[in-house]
Amino acid sequence: MDSFDLRRWKGFVAAGGDPSSPAITSQITIDSRRIDSNDALFVPLQGIVHDGHKFISAAAKAGARYALVRKDWVAPPIPEHITYFRVDDPLRAFQEIAHAYRMDSKALVVSITGSYGKTMVKDLLQAMFGTKKLIVASPESFNSQIGVPLSLLTIRKEHEIALIEAGISKKLEMDILADMISPDCTILTQVGKKHMATLGDRETAAAEMFKLLSHSHTSQWVILPNDPLFQTHLAQLKTKHYFWGERHPKLPHARHLSAEHSSTMPYQIDFPDGTKHSGQITTGYYYFLDLVNITVKAAWLLGVSSESISHTLRSYSPEAMRTEIWKSPVGSTFINDIYCSDPQSVDLALKHLDYSHSQSRKIFVFGGMRGQKQHSQADYRRIGKAINRVSVNLLLLVGDHPFATLIEEVKAHSPATEISLCNNYTEALTQLRARIKHDDVVLIKGEKKQSLDSLTEAFNDSICNNQCIINLAAIQTNIETIRHKLAKSTRIMVMVKALAYGTDEVRMATFLTTCGIDILGVSYVDEGVALKRAGVKQAIFVINAAVYEASKVVKWGLEVGVSDKLLIEAVASEATRQNKKIKVHLHIDTGMSRFGCRPEEALALARVIIDCPSLEFEGVMTHFACADNPDDDPFTLQQSQTFDKTIQQILGAGINVPYKHASNSASVIRFNFPQYNMARIGLAVYGLYSSESTKQAIELRLALSLISRIVGINSCTKGETISYGRSYTVERDRQRIAVLPIGYFDGLHRNYSGKGHVIIRGQKAPMVGKICMDFMMVDVTGIPNACVGDSVLIFGEDEYGHYLSPEDLATRGDSIVYELITCLGPRIQRIFVHEEAHKIR
């Protein structure tokens, strides 16, 4: 950023600033570790785990001149040189300062919003300018309430155009962003189902996003989809508007040239100057053309020539804007991060290595920052410092980048870090394949995001046919949504039993620490031990243990549910022998009739527990049998009443009970039990519903998707039969039947045969014939472009916004969604993804 006088901020005087004295800053940061200016303003923000105010002393020691603090914060004795500006909300004040800074800029500000494709539009648009104009853009996907002000602060006096992303997840957030950005022009990509969990429906999402368009300068323009959602809002728009999906005589337009099925799809752009550009779509399919139409129209309006647009598109390939995490067959974990355009993004990416097992080797494959001319040696030195902080064991530097100061910094302060220089990624990955070991953690990040398929092929020997995509951002959103349903003091236990519902219990546990989850639940003692062996730090609660597992419970420090005297005494005896104190939860059966003591036995057992010095009476629990079924609500309420009476008896005997827990996902969603101060959440974390009634009661974001791909296509004629048992007969003269490499061994049981459909290239393809052990068939006659290698959505949501309900599929197969997801087999690779958004330290 350029030097900025904080007196231009409207809240300066109210925050305690002296209007007669300049308050110049050339750096505003939310991370005390990244201060590199002696006039920096530190903004301490409240994160999920930490309050930034804890780092003010560190910021002062690092040289910060100013700090934006809460009014009620009590300053510790730290260096006197720091000046405090006291505000009600540091984040809101930070946004106001960013707005004031933006209004000082003479750059044309183009804002970009929508459910999908914001970052791809921004990156492609920036590339089309080439060196014609001085452009600045939001770093990667910095588009949140924190990311937008950070983006605005990257604008400098020399910049002619600023491309700023704006993303929302809740109502009224766009009001803040629109006011902060005050855009001259605005691009709206697509409005999909991505925000349904927090915004409710597409109509609400459209109305919220339209606020940014309404803030656009009346002398400029906006581009949006011709969607009925916006018809009622267009009358309010005072700025000239264009629909990116429609022809306009003064704008370029992209169109398909053929409907023939092939692995590539030809398209053409017709420009107003009479020139044409021909290209082929090899990825993204229909969405690619939308992306092109959005971008070429915006570029044309911004003065980019047809020649520059065509030149850029000749070498363009979309990059998925998400971090992908998966485990290779040899047991090493790979983290494929998005492209790098800013030192700050490297800091964020390296945090993935912070959560690795203490015995794991940390490997960083770094391919430099995009746009070398924009980055100084100081930027690379900052990255070197970040690498030192996480103690990287092996650093592979890729390509011709100014790595000198980075290498100097690492060698000076982390001499144990091995550094290897590679000419390209092929060389780096070849070297890595020769050196990779079990439990290694590999982070890959550079000026261009590497293809997930190419990386899995490099370390799996082929691309993966079947993938279960687990969206960590959706899981975090669901946890926040569930928290709003509970009292603030209620503790959330997330169940990670059954391999975290068929995902990966260790990876889930690691991620849940960043969501403020400090206790995890499992069913078996061995599940808890596996987590402890993997270095999981949270408390682990086991629903049940056998007497012969008492020593294991104590050895690994597990919390355990108990319901009989024999187990209580066995755990107490082992805890005494091992000189430990073990937390136990008294399990009371109120109607599930699986585990638990009878209510009339509870008080006596509670006394047994408190009489054991080696045990800590941590809580009481029960389990609702049918909280998801409205017809059984009287029974659920009866269970809670029985539980409450039993708790009162225990409390009445003078026994303290720290935690009372009964609620599972369904009961948290459908009932209000404020008397319980811990909830055990499982299915809802993944955005899944156990019944229609739970679906009606809360809007969650689906976090699990199952993806396959076409491995063969047969051309069949009328009368021929498909698969074992000849249960399906070809009905038309010609039908194209695609084969998918997924079957009942992989969790798609024969019950699902012919009872659903998949999505290929944005279109539905019905399942046909019996599902085999290893394969299933779908009819792609209505999808002429379908070809071998195409991605297939079986359930969940793909990157283009298509959606298939896993609950619907389970119901069609006479199953339940619990069974569907936990039966997904080991041949399906689990890929954890995280959509990029700026996080508070």
C-alpha cells in the first residue's frame, strides 16, 4: 500500500486520534508476525481459536506504531511508542479505513461477485490486459469481510485498474462490502446453490449480490446473467447493464461450434471489429464458455483489444480455486494449494504443515509467485521467514524465480532445511517420487496451480477413477450454523466414529481444531487409540468400553462412558496402577436400550465413581432413539424428562456434574434442550439430514460429494439387455451406455440399480441395469458430448454448481444416508478441499 494518513478515516477522532497531528502508516496488517514497517497499523481481530489482542505485545515488539483495539481492552505494560485507536469493533473500523484508502485511489475499481467463478474471471481478465495497463487484483481468493479490505490496501497510486472480488455467506454482509469497495463497474458471475445454507434460497442470494451492482458508478457499467432472479431488481439499476450470456452488437460473444461428442468442444468468439477467435474447450465444458463470455465482454468494455483477448485464450486453462488434501498409497499426505500471488498466501498455506504429525517430515514444493515484476526481494525474504517458522525439512524450489533472498534467509536461520533447485515441476515431482516416505506431508504451491489429476497420476501411477470430495469450508459453515442453534455456553462434541463417517478421522480431527472443537467422540476404544497414536490433541470420548479394555482406556487417556460397577472399578484400578486420573461419563438408558444403566441405578453408580480417587466424574449422558421422527416426539420428550429427573437426583445428592449431554444432530436441529451443556454432532456436520423433518428445520451446506468418471461407452441397439440378470432392455433404436468404475464393493449397493441418475457435463444420465461389484452403467444417449474420461457426479455438488441429493439416492435404494456414506469403499480416494478465504490468525 501507499503511505496513508489515518486522519482520512471517519472514525479517527472518535477513536482517540489527534486531528492536528499526522498519523501516517505504510502498512496495515492483521498478523503480528508480518510487520515489516516502523509505522505499521496492527489490527487485532477475533478468530475462531485466538483473539488477536493477545498478539499486540508481539506487534509492538516487531515495530508496530499503531494498533486498532476494542474499547474494553486493557493494555499491558508494553513499549510506549505504540498508539492505540479504541473502537467498538476493530474489524468494522478496519473496513472503514480500507474504504477511506480506496476513495483516495484514482484507479478504476471493478468489483466481481457471484457464487462461482469469481477468481477465475478476475485472473483471466487480469491476464488479458498483459502489460497494456497497470493492474492490481485481489490476491488469490481474498473476497471475505477480511479479504476485501486487505485487497483494497494493495492498490497503489500507479495502478490504473483494480479488480476486487466480493464474496458473501450471510445476509447484510454485502451491504458492508459494497460500501467499502464503492465500485465503478461490477461483474456478477452466477448465482448457484453454494450459499443456500446461510442465505436460504437463490432469490435471497440474488438480492444480496445485486446490492453490489446497485453501488456501481452511474457513468460506468455492470455485467450480469440474464436470470429471472434479477428481473424485479433491474428497474432499480441506474447503471448501464449487459447480460454476459447474450449477444450484444457492441460486445464480443462466444458460442459453441459443434454438438458432436468428443473430448474437446470447439467454440468461436465473434468480435464487434469483425475479427474472430476459434478455440477448443477441454475442461469445464459449458461453464468454460460462460467464463469466456463474462471475461471477454468485461475486457472489451475496459478497452482490451481482440488481439490481446485471443492471445490470452490460446494458452488459458482454468485453475480450480481450492486447496486439495489427500493421502497417497504410500501413506504420505499431499496438500495442493492454489496459485501464489502474494507472500501472505504462502503464510496461510504453510499453516497446513503446522497441523501435521510431530513425526512427519515437512516438504514444501514452491514454484514462486505469479507476476515476478510485482514482487521484490523483500517479498521472497518474508517467505523465507515463514518457511523457517514451520521448520520445513525439505524445500524444493521450482523454476526461474528470484529465490536468492529466500535461500539466504532459510540457510541463515534453518540450516537443517535441505534446499533443492528444480527447473520445472516434472523434475521436482520426479525427485520427490524417489524420496517420498510414509507419513511425509507435502505442500505444493507456486505461480500456477497444479492439476489434481496430474498430481494423483504422478503418485498413484494413474488418475483416480473415484473420489469422495470432502469440503472443509462447508463443514466449518455447518458447525457455525449449529452453534447458532445452541446456547453460547454449550460445548460441541463432533463424532468422528466410523472413520469420521467414511471420510478420514485423523484429517477431520486435525481440521476441527481450527473450528474450535476441543472434544471428539468415537464408538470404540480402538478408534480413540488410533487418533491418539496419530497425534490428535483434542479430548477423545468413547461411548462404550469393555472391561478388558480398561487398561487401554487409561494408557491413552481417553474419556469413557460407563454404566456398570464392574467397568467403573476396572478403569479406577487401572488408573491407580498407572498413576493417572480418568474422566468418566455415566451413561443412563432412557429408552434406546443399547448401552446405559437403568435410571434407578444411576445415583448408586455416581457414588461409586466419586468414591474412586483416580476417576473424575465428568458428565452424564443418554442417547435419543428417534429424535429425527416427529411421530415419535412424545417418546423423545419422555426420554429427556427421565434423564432430567435422574440428573436432579444426582445433583440433589451433592454430586457435581460438569457436562450433561443427550442431543445428537437431529435433536439439536429439532428441539431446544437448554438444560444440556454439551451436544454430540455427527451427520449434520457434513450437511446431511437424517429425515425430512430435520431438513425442514435447518439449512446446512452439503460437504460430501461422490465423483466417478466414464471408462467406456457402448453403442447398443433396441432389444439388447444390460448387465447381470438382463433387468434392463434397450428401448430405442440406438442408445449410448456409459460404464462407470464403481460398484457395490465401493458402497453403491445393488438396491440402487436403476433407481437414480448421475450428472455428466451438466445433464442427467439415468442408471440402467444391475450394479456390479466393480462397475455400473448409465444411459448417456441424451448427452452427445459425453466421452471416456468425463467426470460423473453421483451425489453431492460439483464445482459448477450441479447438485444431486445423497438423501434422495439413499431413499431410492431403500437405505439411509448414514449407510450410504459410511459404506463408501477403500478404492474411493478421499480428497479434502478447502475453498480459499482469508482467515484470522
